[in-house]
Amino acid sequence: PGTGSFVAFSCYSDDAAPLQRSALFAVEPTGMADPSVETRLVQRFNTVKSRDVISVFEPYTGDALLLFAQDGDASLLFRYLAPLGGFVLVQSVPTTDAGKLSTFLASGSAFVLVTQRTDDTSLMLRLNGTHLQELQTKSFMPTSAAGGQRFASTFAAATSTWEFDGEHMLLLANAKNCSSPNPHGAQLDATGCSRTGAWSSLRKRLDQETIEMARPADAAMSPDGRFLYVAAYDSQMIAGFVREVATGRLHPKREASLRNVAAEPDREDPYSPQFGRFDKRTLEGVTALAMSGDGRFLYAASASAGYVLVLARDLATGALSVVQAVHDDSMLDGRLVDALGGARALALTPDSLYVAAQTDSAISAFAVSQVDGTLSYVDRIRAGERLIGRFAGLAGVSPTSRGPNGTIEEVPAGSFLGSAGPRKLAEKPGEAGQDAWANDTRRSAVTHVGDVLYMAVVRATGDEAGELGIFRWNESAMEFILVQTTGTRDGNPVDASFFSLATSGETPRHFLVVANHESPANVYTYIPATSRFVWYHTLTFSLSDGRVLPPFDNILSAPPCPRGSISISPLPDLRNSLNASCPTEGNATGGGGGGGRW
């Protein structure tokens, strides 16, 4: 654990004392000129007649474990926990008078061999990340199944493992002969066995590959045709295969496969430091794969987890390694990635990656680095959202665009064509958009005057103050530009709305109504000659019977006007005026002051 060297001792005694404490020592240099070292007691362990101890390291996390072989029906497994600075008991391993121990690594797992002195078998156990397992139980997922084994042995006294020419070898040394014919009339002991003709067994590990590929959802072939990768939805993995180019046959290759790279702790493991976590795994529900043109990178999408993975490929061996993991609701390049829920399909170009997400009903766009294959966030489109501008601005977009007549036009700086970043309201074309109109907005409304789009924006300038601005859409710059404000007349606007009126055979007249907090509402009309909205009149809160609004109580109980008693006078011609005034009472029909017109 940590740095340094340690020595563990198992303690065995025939004494009847219930505990013989085993110990762990740190071995440290003295700092003197000679190479001498000194030892320091680190921890003691409560063990019973422990005959051997071995250290095991979890391949993926590097966590250190100690297994003490004991007489009786159990051996003890301890795991090092850095926050505690020591080992804690995590499992009582079922064994029968365990003797000698040995360990080896194979197929990405750690295995431990245990000799059993009074049993006719010895054990091979697999570390599943938290426990040593021999047989699969329902409390462990199939991917954490044991892969252990029992070996015939007779009072096994020693075991050893080693690797030779890429193959793992196992030697079991038996202390007695209990099965072979008794040679030379050797005397048998009380167990019916003799020490004459005792034999040892040499075994070679045979890997029997089980194809894990439950619910394959997508596949990707390397450009050279030598490797095939399959996204297995239920297996939560990418299965790698070597392909015979001449025949097309496939052979599974564990080294080219990839399981969850951030697997959560076993939910059945009470010793897990994060017991009870239900976080998604990176390959949970993997559904889509896409291979780069040069074969250096493989991209994967996981629907259940909401992940997009960038995987580097070893061109010679096909092995995969994680370069980048982008998940839903994470920050990338200072922006929120919020449209990867149910990521189900990928589309890859040399410089872009598009991800279709079923749950979020969205498509996300990423720029792809030509150096290391990593992703940079560009934008996303959701079903039903209202877009202003275009879905553009990928890396490498030219600062020019083709006009409606086929001419090449320059793209204004800061426009949607030049960048897919969000636009903010600005006073002049091409501004960075840090103007105050980009902040503290309350409401907005839009209308078309002919083929020109206008937007009224209500914003707050203080707790009891505000301002209304009118913006016009600039088609060439593809952004809204401020054209006028209504000034102090609307000192604290809270809402705005456009409407149009037209009489037979005439061009529609366009109006803007601005509601103010604790002050009258104002009506503005559009003047085509100046392309501006000018003040038309103020909406009074007085009714014909003298009541003032608000409050709005009992309005519905007022007697209705007789049919035909209300008429609308023609609107005054303001097309040549820069300003307009409220019509006089004499010009209004309908009675009750200036408000009678409305």
C-alpha cells in the first residue's frame, strides 16, 4: 500500500490459545551509507493457526489485499483502506485446513490457489474485485462470476504457479498417497493413506472463451479489415474479434474487448466504500459504434448511461483504451452538455461527430480533434425548440457564404454562420453581445412588418425601473440589432405585445402595446416612412361610469352595450409624422374620454 516495502508474517502455534496474532512490518532504509534496513510494526491481525499469507493486488484498482490461510473452516481476506491507513477484514473465505497459497494474474483477473491438507481437493479462487469466489452465486452479477475451480489432491502440502511461453502452469504437491495401489506393502496410517508413492500433479491452464455478446446493437470494422468490434447492450461491453481477412472467420480476442471502465461497486458488497451507489456505468446500454477513417479511434454511445466515449485503438493488437468520456449533464469546454440522454446513434465525419439521443429527442454536434480524437462541444438541437439562426459553425467553416444569387458573401464577425456559439442582443452588428440588453430581460414579443422581423424586449434596470427596446433582424449579420427605445415614457415595463389592424383594401397597421408597473400602458404605431414605432396614445383605466381599473371587480356585472352602439373611427394618418399624439376626445367615438376608442 502506498510506497515502500512491507513484509507480512502468518503466525502458527500448536498452543491452545484461541488467537495467534499475525503481523505486518514495514521495511525501511536506515539512511546510512551501508545498505542496511530496519523494520517497523505496522499492524497485527487476529488469526488462528495461520500457516501461510499472500498478498494479492486487484488488477483494475491496484488495491492491496492479504489472505491468511488458517486451520479450520475459513481463511481471512483483508483489504487495505487508505483513509484508515490499514487493512480491514472483508471476507471469511470457506476453506478446509488451508495450507499453502499461491497467486497469479490471467485474463485480467487475480487468482489464488489454496491447498487443503485434510480434504481431497485444493481450490483455485478468483478475485471479483471485492471477494474471492469459487462458484457463482445469485448475489453476484454474471460478469463477476467466479471462474474458480477444484483440483483433486491428497493432503496437499505445497503449490506453485508460473508462466511459461505465455501459458500458466500449476504444480500441486501431495503429502500422501490415498488413491494409488499401495507399493511395496507400505504401512497405511489411520486415514488409509501412506507417504510412499505420493504424487504431484502438473497442470496447464486452458482458457475456454465464453462469448459475451448479449443483445448486440451495432458493429464497426477496422479499416484494414482485421478487427471487428461489437456493441453488446446487455453485456455492457464492446466485444473485440480478430478477423481472418482471407476467410472472414472471427475469433474472439479478450485484449481487444472493453468492459465498463468506471464500474460501480458491487451493490451486494457491504464492505464497499461506496455501498449502495446506483451511478450509471460508462458502457451501460452501449448501442452505437463509429470508427475513424484511419482506424486510430473508436467512438461509442451508451443509451442507458448517457455517455459518449472516445477510445484509442492499438493498430497492431486492436486493444482499446479510454481517451475521453463525455456524459449527459456534464460540462465540456465551459458549456453544459445536456442532450445525451438515451444516446443511440452516431454519425462520424473526419472532423465532426453527431450523436442522436432518443430520450432527449435531440442531436448533439461535436468537433473532432485530428490529433488525439477528443471531442469539443459545438451545439445541440432538440425536438420542438425554436431556433434563431442556423445550426452551423463547426470547426473549419469558411468565413464566407453563398448568397441567394450564387454570389460569395463575407460572413459578418460573430454571426451564426461564423460560430455556433449562442448570440446575445447587441446594439451594433458584430458586437460581442455583452450589452446590457443581453441581461435582466423580463419579456419579449416578435412581429413581422412586411418581410422584416421586429422584436420588443422588456428588461429591468433596477428594482423599480426598466426599459423597452425594439430590435430589428439583420439578415446579413443573422442577429437582432437595436433600433430604438421608448425612453422614460415606459419607466418600468413588465410586458409587451404586437397586434395589427387592417381595413378593406388597405395595408395593415402595426401596433405595439407596452404594459407598465403602477403606471398607464402605452400604445405605439409603426411608421413605414421612418421604419420606427412612435407613441400613439395612452390606455386610460377609466370606465364610462367613472370607475377606475384596477381593481377589476364587478366588471362582468356591468350592463352590456347595445348592439351596434360602438363604432371605431378611422385611424389618423401618421405615416408622414415622426411623432404622434393621443387623439382628442372629440375625435373618439364610444364615449368616456380617450379610452372610449379602445
